[in-house]
Amino acid sequence: MICVEELLQLSAFQNFTLLAGSVGLKRSVSDVVILEYESERGNYEVFHEGDFVLTSLFFAEGHPEKIAPAIQNLIQRGVSGIAIKSVYYRDAPPEVKALTDQAGVPIFTFSNTYMEDIIIAVNDYIRSRNQYALFEKKVQELLNTLPPERVLAIAREIDPRFLPYVTSLYLEPLDTGKESQILRSLNRLNYRRSRLKSARNSLFIKFGQGILLLNQYAEKPPESERRSIRRLLADLEMDSSAYRIGLCDEIYPLEQLDLCVRRSLYACRGAKLRHLALLSYNDLGIDRLLFPLESSHSARTCYEAMLEQIESYDAGYHTKLMQTAESYVAHGGDIAAVSKSLFQHPNTVRYRLQKIKTILDSPDDYEFQVILYLLVRLKGLH
């Protein structure tokens, strides 16, 4: 369900001026309708909860006393907002503003926009939003562990003409704004895509707080062509500096679309952790293993329990075992470097590490080193 505030982001609403009822901007909008002759007939049953009402107040021309009763009736029907086209009135009477403020129903004035254009714009927005929500649900399903035939079926549900090979890119806005801004970006991208020959085999899907770009190929391209997805962004006139980008830099058969999507998401997350604008999956290093491990419920439960043991000891005895562990991993196990960074004697560092080893009940030195490294790195990812 969209809200009034979301509608104001659409270009058709650019010249809307809010008069009163600002506390109701979060009200849900179910439809956009017009009020003209209904007031004359006293027929307000055609209006329903969630309706956003457009009116020129034609029925009240020369009779401003008719406005407040009409607005009161609309409020009682549960409308989400009211917009007056400034044909007969450029402002709402004070009593109308008071009514809408009290009811928390936003009321606006607007001009130079046809009501029919507003209705079309809203309907297009709702339709595209619903389609994006459906695609997002399909992508979310892909991230479960699925057999190749189900992955292929989901791909065909997203696009029945999906080509045999695919790669992906995930773009996360640096300015994590409102969902409506992402949807506007998607609409612009899809419009440009329809006009660009180089982009016709690309799909743009809203996913999470960003945009998933799927690029399709009829045949697996040679190595020299695998960077074409980056050129595509320029062709689409995208300001890539406004996004954090994760790139799956391999081409996969369509039945491995899930792997492809997951890798671009991991790459984007890695870029965020490293404060980079763009990162390829193959440049993630050890995080290629850690990201899937961190997302495993079983593994996460295990390492969170281990972390809790260390952190509880620190809290109970006012020690700094976790800080020492993090410094130890950051300095590659160099006791002298850890000692210097923490302003502690090397023996104090060794004592703390031994204490962690005892807490974790890890008798084997090599196993302890591996566990400690994993714990600290997974803590950083989480």
C-alpha cells in the first residue's frame, strides 16, 4: 500500500501545495478519484476509505459555504487526502483547514495538471510497484537453496524470454532514501532500457534497498566482453557515483541464477564494509567463504554463543579479551604489534589469549587460531 507522502514524489504532484493536515501524510492511498457532482446530489457513498480525492470545487462556485460540509463528508468516509485544483478557489477556507488539521487528512491545492493525468500517473506507479514487489519476491525465493530446475522455473517466471546465460550487478544507493526514490529510478531505467539496443537484454529489479541488474546473453561471451555490464551503466546515463556497486564478474548458465545474484549481493556488502564504491566478487578474498557462513542460521547460532562467552567474561570481570582478540586478528597474530597497539606487555596479551582459549574449551592451538580468526571476522560482518 502506498501513502500520500509517496505520491508527492511523483512528477504529476510537483506543483501540489500542502495547506493543512500534515500529520496525515502517512495515510494509505487505495485509489485516486474525482469529486465534482456528487456533492450536489449528496452522494458520498461512492467514496471509500483510502481514496485520494481530486476536485475543482465546481459544485461550490460562488458558494464557498458549500465547501466545508463537502470536506466533512469526505473525512467521514475515511479519505486519505484531498486536492483542490485552483480553478474556482486558490485556497481553502480557514474552517476547512481546521477540519482537516483536526482529522489528520492532508489537503492540497494544485494547478496546471489535468486530473486525468494525475490518475494515470498514480495507477502506473501502483502497477509498476506491484510488479516490482512480485519480482522482488521471486528473487528472494532464489536465495533459498533450490534445485537447478526450480531456479530455471523462477527465472522464466521473471522473464519468459530469459536468455541462457546471465550475470548480475547490485546497486545500493549511497543515500538510502525512500522506497519511492528507488522506484522512480527503476522507472527511469526501464524507460531508457526500452530505447537502448545495448540494454534490451537487461532486467532491473528492486531488491531490498537497491536495484538488481541482470544482464543476459544468448551465448557465453569471450573474456574481453565480460566488462560490458559496466559500459551499460554509462549508456543508461546512470550516475554510478551515487551507488555502491557489487559485481558478479562471471557469466553463469541461467540455472545458476541464484548463485549469480548471491555473489553480486555479497560483493556489494563487501564494498560497504571496505568503504569502496565498487567491488567484484572475485576480489572479496576470504569473505567469499565467510558471507555464506554468516548467513547460515546454524553457524550464526554457534559463533554468537562463542562471542557471548567472551563478552560475558569481559563484562563480569572488567577485562578486554574481545578487544585483544580483534587486535590479534587485525595484526595477523603478531604479539609485538598487538602489545604496542594496546599499550600492554606481550605477556599480558599472551595471558588474555590463553584465557580466551580456555573459555572456548579449545585445546588444540591450530584449531584455536582458526576459531579466533573466524569469530572476529564474522563479528565484523554481523
